[in-house]
Amino acid sequence: MLSSAARPGLRRVAATFIRPAQSSNYATLREIEGRLKSIKNIEKITNTMKIVASTKLARAQRAMSESRTYGQTSNTVFDKAETKPQEGGKTLIIACSSDKGLCGGIHSQITKAIRRKLLETPDADLVILGEKCKAQLGRSSAKNIIMSFANVGKDIPTFAEAQTIADQIFQLEKDYDNIEVIYNNFKSAISYEPGATYAFSEETIKNSANFTAFEIEDEQLANLREYALANTIFWALSEGHACEISARRNAMDNASKNAGDMINRFQILFNRTRQAVITGELVEIITGAAASEDS
């Protein structure tokens, strides 16, 4: 047994070891509470973005269906005329992406598809619609990029925008035999993959196997070519916009679920830590009361 004279000294030594642990517990509790608050705020943001994307998706799908009808009808002419890309001709690749992120890996899909194309035709030129693919391709294929367009994908694409892009492409100094448009093809609300469609030069159209069946005059070929390219770009942008909105909704849905799981884990940790702090304080009070009675 310790003497009464030794007990106050022992209590002072015990207090020296208890106080740092106590302050450490309080600091941990505040840290967990701060993390909980920030995760809850993030969950609110991702939920809001999911609702906004769900609202926009219906409009984007309607616009995509309309543009797909025009694009497929335009391509029917070349399919029936048996128009095929020229082998070994000058090639231009148009990448249809956008400026916005937080939509999964749909921009990376286009970048990977274009890199595979450049392995087959390393001398091909690139026209990039949107800053996302430009940033990705600029690191590996900057020498192939001859033109880029920003402010793409802010709203539902229109034919006027596609026509403006097509006009800028036709003003380039080179005359391309093959123009390949790479875009995200909308399969379903959770499935989309890179697709490709072609636009052709006047010479390629004229040399088609069944072109004479359409009785198109040579003076109209330039107009047909410009309209076909604008229509193809419009179709590709509309498909890509629907894919982007759908991917953003899915990404925000997954982010909200992950935030909810983190909130549950941190809430349990917060409750356990708070209970440990309360238990420590009770032990101190009881110990102090017992020591006062002894003295």
C-alpha cells in the first residue's frame, strides 16, 4: 500500500500522462467531425449533379434520335453508291469530344481509338472538337493536330454549329481524300463505345461503283460533300453529347453511393471515438473522486 504522502505525487504523474492522450482524442474527434461534414457536402453536390444530368438526358436522347435519322439517311446515299475510302490517300481524323469532365472515361475512349488509328496511318491530320481530347492527344500526337475547337458540348449540338465546323475544315489548304469522324456511339444508358463514320472527297464520290444511278451533276458534288460532312459532324456531336450526359449521371450516382458508404464508416468511427473520450473523462472523474475520499 502507498502512503498518503505518496498519493498526491502519483496523481500528478498520472495526470501528466492522461492529459496529452485526452487532448489527442479531442483533436481526433474534431478531425473526424470535419471529414464527416466535408463528405456530406460532397454527397449533396454529387446528388444535385446526378439530378441535373438525369433531367438533361431525356432532351439529349431526343436530339440524338433526330440527328441519327438525318445522319443515317445521308449515309444511305454513299452505301448504295458503294463509296469506299481511298487506300493510301490523305486522311483527316475528326475527334468529337467536349470541354466538360466528371463523366467517366468517355473522352479517354476516343483518345485511345484515335491513337490506334494513328498507328495505322501515322501521317493523318487531326481536327479536335473539345478541350478534353486536345489535352490528351496534345501530349502524344501534337504534330498531327492542325485545328481544334473549344466551347463544344455546353448544350445540345445544333446543325448550325456543325456547319460552321465543316466550313472551317473545308478552308484548310489540304484536300483530303478520306475524312473519318471518331465519336462515342450511344448503345444504352450504361453502354457506349467509340464509333467511326466517313466523309469523302468529290473524286472519291465520283469514282463510286453505283454513283451514276443517282444522276447527280458534277456541279452539285461540292454541295453534297459539304452537306454530308456537316451532317456527319452533327450526328457525331449529338451522339457524343448523349453519351456524356449519361456517363455523368452514372458517375455522379456512383460517387453519391461511395460518399454514403464513407459517411456510414466515419459516423461509426466518430461515435466510437466520442464514446472513448466520454469513458476516459468518466474514469478521470471517478478516479479523482476516489482519491479525494482517500485523502
